[in-house]
Amino acid sequence: MNERDKELALECQLLSEHTTGIYRDSLQKFADLIRADEREALCKAMEDQNTWNWDDPADTAIQVIRARGNK
């Protein structure tokens, strides 16, 4: 589990400094699945973007990604 995963799990009280074993492994698997799902959703959002700005693709990608959080 990376440091960011640990921070978020601690913040949500899903983990303590003493949590070990299968529960910690399950949390890691869950975090991995969430990341994969989010990557796929972002790819889908980019595919659905009809007004790609080829002059500034990074800016357009950032706008599409941030807009996902507003739905």
C-alpha cells in the first residue's frame, strides 16, 4: 500500500497503524480496483470529448478530468 493509500485509509478510519494481514491486503486490492476504474473512466471521458483542442491538448485533458468531479 502506497503512502497516499495509507493516508486516505487512515483519514476514513478504515486502517490504523496496527492493521495487518488480510484486511490490509483487501484494502490494497480495493484501492487498485478504484484506480483501474478511474483510469478507464478518464479514458472514456477523453474518447467522448468532441472538441479536442490540438493546439493545447494538455489543457483540454485537464478540463475534461476536472469536469468529471463536478457530475
